[in-house]
Amino acid sequence: MLNSLQQNLEYRRSVMRVLLFLTMVGGLIFAVINFYRGLWSLATIELMFGLFSFFLWRRILLTEHFQLWVMVFLFPLFITMVYAMYIPNSSVSIFVWILTIPVISYLLMGRRQGFLASLFFIICGATVYHYRFLQSDTAVNIADSLNIIFSACLMISLAHVYELNREKNEERLLELAGTDKLTGLANRMKLIETFRLYAEYAKRHKSPLAVVLFDLDYFKNINDQYGHHVGDASLRYIASFIQTKIRKTDLLARFGGEEFALLIVGSEEKDCFKLVDSIRQQLKGSPFIHDNKTIKITVSAGIATYGKDGETLEELLLKSDKRLYAAKDKGRNCVVDINNQ
């Protein structure tokens, strides 16, 4: 599963490609027109932007320095828009392009940078507009100023609201993609993604990291005796029970079926064992009650330690799974780690 940053980057690459294509075509067309009108400096800049856009159009899909290229392209582009309105014989209609700055900025730079860039260049554009196209009629000038202010505020506000909601929706979709529907816990994809981050931290800071597999004892009997709906309810109960016993920094995920995986960070082996065994004991003493039926639930667990048992999630899950089955061979309702296998 792509994380939020990767999703956002792919989205911005697509937007940048559209902007580059339009700039490439528009730059060449306006360059020809302005060469004909005798606006040599502006025509040269537009021609350069058209060629630069052609250069970036394919590169932008592959570059690792996407945000740097965005800045290198956008700020000269915005300056050119303001300059085009400043030079003699320019058209008042150029100000329409100034009003596209908030949309472009927010889509490609995000809310914070987009807002700052929009505000700065809108103010610059409005200042140049008043300098170049101010009329002698005071009422007309006031009307023009109000139109500029309100239209600029509208564009910035719409762009801001759109980007804010897009970010929230993206975060929500990513959250749903990493969530188990039945229990509300993280799913296997989220487990893989989180382990990658925790393992990097553990390796860099030489911090302990453990992978635990829980398995419900005799879960098939619950389904057979009470029905699958009760079995599902018992899975939700255990998920909630374990979740309340761990720290916020640890991650509990539904691994599949009646198995749960737990990532414990920053705890030594003996502390991990104490935590997992405490959860086991407390669960044994807290029967699940459903429709006035009291159902005793126990779990078996296997613990693997990062570094000693492996460094990949696959290696650690394999080791913890072997210890989980060793716990079942011992009669279930027990925990096995590297010290008591």
C-alpha cells in the first residue's frame, strides 16, 4: 500500500504534467504572437518556457526531486505572468492568468506553501495592475479594486477548501485501506508498512522490537457451538481487549482468521514476555459474554525478537508462528518466546 506521501506525489505529478503541456503549447503560441507585436523580451521568455516545459514533460514522471522542479518552474512562471502585465502595450486580460496562481499553487505545493505563494503573487499582480491600468475615474478604480480583491479571495478560498478536503479524503481512504473491516484493527498491509518504519528505527537506534502472534484457542468450537456471528463478535471482543492493554506506540493488527499480530517497540525481551503473558492471564479471567452466554476465551502466543530471530517481517512472523504452535503443543493458553521454547 502506498503511504500518504507517495499518493500525494503521484497526484501532483499528474497535475504538473497537465500544466507543462499547456505551458508548452501556450508558450509557443504566445511567443509567436508577441514576436509579431514587437514584444521581444516577453516573446523570448515565453519561448524559453515552452522549450523548458517540453524538457520537463517526461522527466517529471521519474525525477526524485519533484518538489524542487516544481519550485524551479513555478516561481519564474508566476514572475513572468506579473512581468507580462507590467510591460508597455500588454493587455489587461493578462490579469486572468494571475487569478490561476492560487489553483496552481495549492495543487502543486500544498496548503501552506500554496497559500504563501498565492498571497505574494496575487498582491504583486494586483499592484502591477493598478500601476498599469489605473483610470482617472475614481468610481471605476474602486470597482476594479473590489473586483480584484473579491475574485482573488474567492480563488484562494476555493483552492484552500478543495485542498483541505482532498487531503482529508485521501487520509480517510488510506486509513480504510489499512483497516480490518471486522475488528477495526490494522490489517496485514498496514502491519507490513508499520513494521518497515519500526525496523528502520530499531536498527538506527539499536532499540528492541518484537513481533507477537496471538491465536485463539479452540476458536472452531465457538463457531460450531454458538454460530459464526458469535465467533465474529468474540474476535471483536479480543481485539478490543488486547488494544486496551498495549501502548499507543505498539501496533495490533488482525493477521488473518483468528490470529492477531502485535508489534512491540522499545521493550526488552523479558518485558515483552511479561506484557504478553499478562494479557493472556487477564483474558482468561475475563470471559466473553454474548446474549447472556458466558464464553471462556484463551489465547496462545509466540514471540520473535528483531535481530536475534531475523530482520525481516517474514522471518520474524515465521519464528513467532513456530513458537505459537509450540505453545499449542504445550497445552494452549501459554506464551513461548526465545527463552522458553
